[in-house]
Amino acid sequence: MFSSISFLAILLSTSFLLLHRSEAQLNSTFYSSTCPNVSNIVRGVIQQALQSDPRIGASLIRLHFHDCFVQGCDASILLDNNGTIRSEKDSGPNTNSTRGFNVVDNIKTAVESSCPGVVSCADILALSAEASVSLASGPSWSVLLGRRDSRTANQAGANNSIPAPTESLSNLTAKFSAVGLNTTDLVALSGAHTFGRAQCRLFSNRLYNFSGTGNPDPTLNTTYLNTLRQICPQNGSGFPVTNLDPTTPDTFDNNYFSNLQNNQGLLQSDQELFSTSGASTISIVNLFSSNQSAFFASFVQSMINMGNISPLTGTNGEIRSNCRQVN
């Protein structure tokens, strides 16, 4: 009886997974006959870019993240302004902030040279995210593929849907929930701040006058506060950058979570995960801090979950020949 119940449970869970997968219509072998070398091409261009720009990997994963949170993973973030399109690049979260578009162009050119008209810009973003993490000593995974590119952008959606660095944990949780991601996804994907940089203007609210108190954020380590104040003077331009992870700034590891435990999260949205009293995220931070393998496994699953947000598949959308404009 027990074995038959177990078999039924396995059958049901497998059926659910197959149903979920078929709904998204994404799979890891999508280009196996039409562009079998695409992953290596993407990786090669990023390796080259890293030689002169050590933060490019973090910039590329951020493009995928900001893309997926706005009308799904459809490369809408890559479209430039034209007569009919108001670019997401000019939204509040992206303007003077998102970067790496030239590297995406270089990847697209290399892919088109090998497999013209086959690989979408949306899939290039997903592949770039994986390669960037892997090349920074993080985990590797089989990227699910088969997304197509949108013919529209959604600047208003970018303004409203992308989680902001100054938001409370409840707001962050709500924005993740709105795209079908849960609290574990929130904590795991925030762990991408284990590499890359952030501009002073994204966290200077914590350094001098937090929430109108006239004082710094009380959850900010005082030694770290003094370091950050030297980089970001009170009336500065707001555009100097500093490392999101002060310990291993260009390595993908679990130090981000140890930083949170030491009150050294750079962004308010980082530190909220550990310093919000009674939050369910605290135990997840503690787990990931003590167990890098657990973090890596959760991060991979959460990247797959995020990559599954509302993709265009089948005959929807198009395969752009230039990622910056519709065909």
C-alpha cells in the first residue's frame, strides 16, 4: 500500500512538473539542432568583456532580472526609444543605472554570425546571467530556452514593478509575489548582490538622514558607515560606485549573507532581509550564510523560476535581428 501511494505521489508530482514545463514551453535543448554552440558563444563574449570590466557579469544578470519583472522575460528592456516605443531604459530604476547593453549587442552579433535568425535576445539575457555567475565561481545550471522577443516595451511597468533598493521587506515581498516568486526566491536572488557595484544615490539615504530622522540607518554597521561616507559625501553627485559585497566583490559566493549578519548590507533592501524584526527571511539568510551549497541550489532554482515568468513562446513575439529594435 505504501509503495503504491508513493508511486502515485511521484506520478502526480511528475505530471505537475510536465504540465508546468509545457505551459512555459521552455527547455534546455531548444537550440540543440539549430544553434548547438550558443552557450559557448555567449560565455566567450562575456569572458572577453570581463578582461576590461570586472563588474560586467553583475550588470548582465541585472538586465535579465529587470527584464523578467516587466511583462515577463521578453527582452523588452533592450528596446531603444523610437516613434512608438517608450524605452524601459529611461524608467526610474534603469536610467543612468542599467549597463551592459553593448556586450549584449556583441553577443547577439556573434550568435547571428553562427546561427542567423535563430536565438532570441530574451534567451541571450538568460544565458548571459548563467555564464556571468559561473565565470565568477558561482554555480552552473542548464538554462531553459525557447523565449521569443517582445515587440513592445513597458516603461510604466518598469517604474512600478522592479523592486527598489529603498523599499521595505513587505513591498519587496509583494513585488516578488506579483510575478509568482516567493520569499525563498527573494532571499536567494538578492544573493546576486554578492558581486557588482552600486551607485551612492541608491543607498545614501541610509548614511545621513534615514527616513527623515537626521541620523544614519541604525541597522548599518558603524565602521562600514564611516567607510561609505568617505566614498559618498553628503552633498556629492550620487554617482560614485562601491562594492555590493565589501569582502569578495567580484566572486559569486555566500559572503553576502554573512555581511547581512554583520549589518554590512549595502542597500536598504539587502539589510531588510535580516534586520526586519520577526521576518521569515532571517532564517533563510542564516541558512545561506552557513551553507553555501544550500544557497547555490536555491539560487539556481530561483533563477529558473524567474526565467519562467511569462515568456513569449511558439508564434508569439519574434526573434529580433537587432536586440535594440523590433524587426
